[in-house]
Amino acid sequence: MGWGGIDGAGGGYHDARWAPGPYPALPPSAPAGPPPRRFAWLLWLLVPAVVLIATGTYAIGTRVNDAVSGNDDAVTSPPASRLHQFSEPRWVAGSLVAIGDDHVTGFDGQGLPVWKSPYCTGAEWASPLSNPTAAFVVVVCRGVYTAFDPTDGHLVSQIERPDEVDQTRIGGTTLVVNTPAIIEVIDLTTGRSRWSRQGLAEPAVTADATTVYIGTAQGVMALDAATGDTRWFTAVPTSDVWSTGARVFVRTRVPRHVTQLDAATGAAGWASADDPAGLDTSFLLGATDQLALIGRQTHDRFDLYDTARATPRFTIDLPAGDVGFAVMSERAVLVMDDTARTATAYDIASGAVIEPPGALRSGRAALSGASIALPFAQPSDHLRLHTLP
């Protein structure tokens, strides 16, 4: 059971009734002659009408063919000077990408657009969490998972999105779709299903470049992303699972920890402090070799852990009543207050404020090293790039 890819690779339609000639010649008994003149006056009315209809038909056909062939600029693209309200940029495979009003746009190192997707109004990221191993830009556009190459924006594949989806995760070239009935693992390069799993109670999923991880109340299993073969299983009851490439993190059920697993063997390592009041609803936002950033599901507190100890290195609380999001790099933690529309950067080592909220007026932003990409508050044709001191 699975969802077929919609990759635009279809054969041409052929009908023998419209096959080209040669056609038989008229028989000798049907001599050619001038047409009757009794209705000649109708030609003066019919010819202009036929010309108009043919012209309109050609124009409509041209627009349809352009749309099918991907010539988006001829059909749906706005003028080059049109401004966009961009939201939630991300770095994907080293390229900066953001979702606009009706397109997905790729940007260069100066924040200037270098490619634009076909028309896609109401697009949203397929996964709410960015994965550093993801090979493609994957968004949901009009109910379809749509994958673009992050360097030039060409369309890679399209896969119909099921009506009910619990989780969508991307790792490498793998798309994992977790629904109430089935877990489907799809190859984004072809849009075709690789394998699937059924019969698991309330599973959580994630993936990296080579492996799919499934967590359940019985434990966590690692499966080959290409074949579905089991690589390891560890009996750690899990309510959620995340991958950051070389590391796998799970949220255990009892006690309520976020625990790091060895991606090669499944062996449990570091675990965060037990927090019955809130950690059971927390989620991983990012990790490095020694650090893990955890956010509460209430979206108002963020804990940076040193994975050599069980207590946070520092904690960031938003003002009462505010909610937000956070991302991290080797240089900083960037906390975005969605209520106040500000972003604050904190030093990764000390927790000291690097950039105060007034310096970064923005909603969701992207962080890579010391570089921050921020959408402008007003419609624009580019992103603002900011380098931390």
C-alpha cells in the first residue's frame, strides 16, 4: 500500500483515428469543380468567427501547455518587481530557501533571489523541524508533497499527501509519512514508495540520510532507509524520536527524559533531567556533538543541555504570555518571540545576549554558524542577512 509519485513523466497520448496520412486520393468519378455559390455570403460571416475562435484556442492551448511543461513564467509568475511576504527561511543542503506568498524561493549569500518555484500559494514546510541531512527542499503545495533541488529550484518529484497525517519527516532523500494506518517510506528522487510498516500503535518517526527510526511504547527500531531491513532495536519506551544526522534522540515515557542513542547501535547515552511537569511534552530543536537544545511544547521555555551532564547549561524563558521557537548553531542559540516579533541571539557557551531583541525585528529566522537570515516585516524581494559579532 502506498502513494504513487506524481513526477510529470507521462507518455504521450496516441489515437490511430488521428494518425497522419497518407490519405487515399479522390476517385475519378468525383471531379473537382467550383463550390456552390448559394451560401457564399455565409463565408464572409464564418471566416472572421473561425479566425477569432482559432486564435483564442491557440492562446488557451499555449497557456495550458506552458503550465504542463513547467513554463511557469508564461502562466502564473508575478512580474519581476513583485514583492513577497517571506516566512520561516531555512538552510537546506547549504542553500538558503524561504516560502513566500505564492512561491518557494532560493537565495544567494547576499539574500538575493536566485530561483523561484512554480506557483504554489499557501505552501508550508512538509516537516515542522529542519533536518541537517535533508537533500531536498520539501513543501506541501495544494495537498501535494513537492520536492525541489535546493541549488537551482528544479522540480524533483511530487507525491500526493494523504488526508490524515500524524508526522512527516525528511532525511537525506527519504520522505517518511506517518499516518494512523501506515508508515510509508518514499524515495524523493523518484516519488516512489520504497517500503511501509503497519500495525504499530502510536508510532513516532524520524530519518537521516541512511536510516529510518520508529519509536513506540515497546522501544526504538532503526531500519535501513532503502530496504526496510532492521538494523537494531532497543527496548526504550518512546513517545517521540528525532535525528540530527550522527545522533538520535528520543523522549522516553517513564521516567520522562530526553535521551541520546548511539545511531549505530541504539545504545543509550546522555539523558536530560527528569521533569514530570513538562519534559514529557518537550521536543528537540537542535544538537551539536556536545549540546542539545530542547523546547517545551508550551513554546515559552528553551533549555540548552551539555550532553556531558543532566542539568541545563542555561535556560531561556520568554515573557509571560509570549510563545516562540528556537534554533541553534555552533555559535549561538536564536530564540524567536512570535508574539513580540523579535529574535534574540544568545552565546552558545555562556548564554549571554549577543544581539538584543531590538536589533533583530523578525518572526521566524534561520541560523547557520554566525549568519542569521530574517524575513522583512514588510513585503520584499529579498531576505535580510545578519552576521553575529
